[in-house]
Amino acid sequence: MLDQTAVEKLDVEAVNAGAKASSQPLYAARQKIHPKRAEGFYRRLKWIIMAVTLGIYYVTPWIRWDRGPHAPDQAVLIDIANRRFYFFFVEIWPQEFIFIAGLLVMAGIGLFLITSVVGRAWCGYTCPQTVWTDLFLVVERFFEGDRNARIKLDKEPWTASKVSKKTAKHAVWLLIAVATGGAWIFYFADAPTLAVDFATGQAPFVAYGTVGVLTATTYVLGAIMREQVCIYMCPWPRIQAAMLDENSLVVTYNDWRGEPRMRGQKKAKAQGVVPGDCVDCNACVAVCPTGIDIRDGQQLECITCALCIDACDAVMDKVGHERGLISYATLADYNHNMRVATGEDGKIDPTRVRTPDGGFVDRIRTFQWREMLRLRTVIYFSAWAAIGIGLLVALGARDRLEVNVLHDRNPVFTQLSDGSIRNGYTVKILNMVAEPRTITLSLDGLPGATMAINGIDGEPARSFDIPVAPDKLRPLRVFVAQPPEQVQPGSTGFSFVVEEDLAGEVDVYNANFEAPED
Amino acid sequence: MAEDKKDIDEISGVETTGHEWDGIKELNNPLPRWWLWTFYATIIWTIGYTILYPAWPGITGATAGVLGWTSRGQLAEEMQAARAEQSVWLDRIDQAEVTEIAADPELVQFAVAGGSSAFKVYCVQCHGSGAQGSPGYPNLNDDEWIWGGSLEEIAWTIRHGVRYEPDFDTRFNEMPAYGRDDILSRQEISDVAWYVRQISGQEYDEEAAARGAETFEIECSACHGIEGEGVPELGGPALNDAIWLYGGSHEQIVAQINNPQMGVMPAWGERLGETTIKQLAVYVHQLGGGQ
């Protein structure tokens, strides 16, 4: 027989329940939340995701990647001073920012896709606010114990033991915060060098400032503010309402099998009342990091961390019901099941969903994986994939040798003593590989014309070999002169051609040569 | 006055603000108290700020602020920092000969930037913003130089000016007013002008040019060269090319022989100092025509 009394009722109330009081103040003090430790599938999943995301964050700047002697050997480096972004085998110049923009667009659409399929999975599992808050909670639990111990400790007077526990907790929090801010700066400079400079006080002021600011935000937002950030500061809870639809999986309390919730179910049964599966133990409320009662339905405060599912499943195991009283479910399934469960009197009747032998009736719907495949998600995925493929193709086909040309505006042309017409250009040769290269710059078209280049020796000619430093842009002042007998009045088109023989790379810039109209 | 009735939203049980737009009501949830604290914090910040920085307006001016900060002072500091940064380069330019500067790509880069900005302040009034000149004011982009186009010659011209009498070392020459002072007849002047058009490769009157050739050799070649190729040492412009300071038509050439216009350029040496003169010389030299 089931022993209902084995499940203790926890003394906890949803933090947003206070708002339902009939007379409300202008300001409400924050109700401190003491989330209880949960155990189960989703908790394990969150541990894994926490380990992976924190691992990526802290380790990435230390990964080395050999790019030869002329480029940094840090796998991921945002080199702001030299305006380069290195990502393993990819190097991005500022004008190639389209790749970063593309990735951001993909991240946006990816977020829409994930949200329309599994709700606020970003909030619940991978958002830095969630991950770091989780980490800070681990520390809190280590020093102060689980929920009840912490509540008790908070009520205690300030004894030496309490002071030492709180001091230790905040000290470790601050250490984590410093490490978080500290890791950030390594993405922007050579990590081993900067680490030594930072420790010896040789690092630039901006490094210390950044660490300081990020330490403060990590400590304040992650350790102190916690769920207040999600509820009052973050715009995503508001945006997500537009992203969810009736087929999105969200953390749901299944009223249709839970109600009427009651304690002392044995006694109730003896009196002929048929109770729902919910034993009203409040375990779901106690574990909630934002302190809400999921049984009140979807709420903006819910980050869908699914810890209430773990808590409830444990209770269901204990009382001998199927798991999933709280589960990931779609609104469509939920509404359908509610119609099945609701009697003519508008109340939920457990006998309507149960067969006599204790199972669910056939009309009860459960989530089918193919529900994820619907027009909306297909469109999101297609757009996401199309941009991704487009970016990859563009990345594969992009030039590593480029030429840009600016025609002088003032004067547009100059007449020389022999009657020749000369035009001035600023020619920029971009050698986008980490090797020094000799680039051939030549004229195509414009018969008889020759060029002279400031700083490059040699008689005027139609072609010059220009050495360009590794991974650098070389600007040149180029003067193109055409003899008087070949000058065409007005504007004449021609091309600057840059070539590199070893890699067989070519780039062409179509320019104009200006001469007097008459 | 009647007390407003509290309007409670049925679903959430929360009081509304009482405002309604097409059936949509706004819940009047209480603000978190820490939000109020941040508001108070900004007020406290303001007090500190107005004590530290200029803030309160008075009759003759605002309160100065304990830190003594002014925007003018900040500008002065930034200018000083910029000068300190530039002084490394300016010292090197100061120490170097103008030809040494031109041989050092780093110094050239700095000198061209500095020369360019000095040019835009002191030179554009006559030579134009692109140094393209205008009738009477030489184009500095082309390859003809009245007083020489080497770095040293350009620097000298800038330093001492042209026909600038207060400067003892100024570039000086004077072309006689052949018509005004009755040195040549009208006919002779016209003939010489035709000859000048001939040697500069323009359409000309053959007979007249043949007569003018003789006069040219006697009167003009000393300063303009036997072939009209110019004598930069004397500041005699080349006449056998396509570039004309005062115009190349027969009429314009006649006018110039008759009663020459002769431009004046001030000496900049004392005003700008040698460091700026060198930068200007390097800038002008690299415009395309430097020799």
C-alpha cells in the first residue's frame, strides 16, 4: 500500500503569490529564495551543460594554433589593436565582419528555432546568468547546507559560526567572479603573456578595468541578484511570449492528472473522494530557482530549468505514480488532456483519465517527436541552415589578396610639362595571409600609360613588383600618366590588376582615368 | 471626493492602474524595492557629482567643482599629450636633413601628414586645397618648377619666399616690362610671342615666329634658356612646355612680355620654423612632381 505520509509537505510559498493580496504596496521587498537541491535527469543534464560551457569559457583562450612566424598562435583571439579576429583556421579582417554578422543572425534565428521547439531552453540551461547562478548556489550549499539549513542560518543571530560561513561563501563567490572577469581579457591578447603581465602589474589599465567591471557584474548579478535579473532586467522573458506557440514544449504541471491535489489521500479515498496525483508536497516550489509555483501555469518568471520535473518525479516514484505529473508538454496536448479530464461540472475528475486498472485512458495524448516538425520550425531551420551554408561557401571562396583604389579628388588630373595627363590614386594592396608576399601591380588598358609609385624605385612602367608584409595592407601613392597623343577626352576606364604567382591569386579593380573634356 | 474603486484583475488577482485601452488594462504590480534603491543611489551620485564637477549656475558663472575640472583644461591636457606623442617624431625631423627625412619611410609618413595639415592652413589660399594652383599661382602637382623641384630647393623657396623683400635670401628676379618701358616694339613683342608658341608646340604664325626667334635669343634666352627650357637657378620659367603660369595664348603671352606680372610669396621660415618647413617640403615634393 502507498504511504502518503512519507512525503513531507514543505513549508514554502511561491514568491509571486504575494502580488495576489488585495491591497498592494507601491514597492515590494524581494523575498529571498532558498532553492532546495534537486536530483534527477534534468539536474544531471544541467551539471553536464554547466561543465561544458564553463570549460569552453575558461579553456578556449589557452588553446594554441600554429599560424607560422608572422601571426599569433592563439586559437581564438580578438586582436582589437590590429583589427583582426582569429578563430582556429579562420582569420577575419574588419571588412569581413559580414561573417560575424552572419553568425549573429544565425544565433538569433537559432534562438527562435530552439524556443519554438523547446521553449526557453536557452534560459534554463545555457544562459550565463543561469549557469553562474547555479555555480554560486553550489558554493552556497557547500558552506551553508541545503534549503532548510540555510533558512535556519539566516534566522540565526550573528554568531561566529554564521559569520565564518557567510564570509567563506562570499570569498569563494568573489574568487569565482574574479576568475570570470579574468578569463574574459584573455580573448583579447596573447593569454600566457597577458597572464604574466597581469600578475606582475604590467598589463594595460583596460585589462584591470575590464576584470574589475566583470568581477562586479558577475558577483552582483550572479551571486546576489540571481532571479531578479531574469524577472526584472532581462528582455527575453517578454520576447519569448511571441516565440512560443501551442506546439512548443514547455515545463507544464499536468492539472488533468494532478487535481484535485490533496494531502492525506488514503483518508480521502476512504471517504469516497478520488484525489489527483498531486500530493501537494510543494517539492516543485522548493527547488525552483525563481521561487514560483509551476502549478499556477506558465509564468514569465519560469526559466524552464526543469528542476521541478526532477523534484516531482522523485516524489511520484515515492508514492508509486507514473512520472511526469510535471513534464515537458505542449499547450495543445495539455488543452486536449484537460478537455478529457474536465467533467460537466467544470471540475477535474481523476476518474475520467484513469482506466479501472490504474493506467491512463487512450484519449490522453503524450508528446510525439514528430510534433517538432512543423511549418514554423522548418522555416526557422531552413533560414538558419541557408545562412550557415552561405557563410561556409563565402568563407571557402573568399579572396586572400585584394586591391582597393581611391582616385584623387583634388586635383582630378594634372597636366605635365610634356603635355601628358597624370592622375593620382591611392592603391591599397591587401595581403591577407600570414606570409610576406611579392605582389605584382600592373595596368590593364589605357594605351601608352605608365605609372610611378612614391617610395618604389624605378622608371615609370606598366608593372611593378610590390613587397607586402605578412597579413598587412600596403597603401601606395600611384601616379598614372598617359602621353598627350593617346589621351582621350573625359573619362576612360582601365584596371589595376594585382597578381601573386605562387598561390595564383588575382584581383582586379576597375578604375577611371580622367582627362580634360576638350 | 469619492475614493476611486480598486480595480482588480480577475486572472492574476493583481490591482490594475485603472487605465484602459480598448479593453487592455495595465497591471499595477509593485516595483521591486531594490529598484527604488538604485533610484536613490543615482540621487546620491548626483550630489557627489555636483560637488566634484562644475554644476550649479550662479550670476557670473557656475560653481567650479572640487576637482577643478574644466573642458578647456581637458582640451589643454589632451593637446599636451598629443604634442608629447608627436615630439618624438618632431625631434627626429628637427635633427634630420630634408633629404634624410625623405629616405626614411616612417619619417616620410609623419612628415607628409604634418606637411599636409600645415599646407591646409598656410598655403591653400594661393595654391589651392589640392595644391593645383590657379592662373598666377603655380600648380605644385606638376613637374615644372620655376625655382627648382628638389627637396632642398622647395624648402628654400618656402623658407625665404619669392620676391619677398624683407627676407634677404628671398628668391628674386625681375622681368623687364618690354612694352611698357619701350624696350621692344609692339611688332617685336608679337613676333616673340609667336616664337614662344612655336617652341611650346602650339599653333603659330611661321613668318612672325622666324622673326621672333632672333629677338628671343637676344632678349630672353639669358633667363629662359636658349631653347626656352627655363633656368631654375635664375627663376626663369621654361617656355617650351605645356605649362603656363599666366596663360599660353598669343594674347596672354604678349601681355606678359609687355608688362609682366610677377608673383610674390612670403617667406615662411621665421613664422613656421624649420621643422614645419621640412615637413611642407616633403609633402609638396611627394605630390607627384618632385625632382
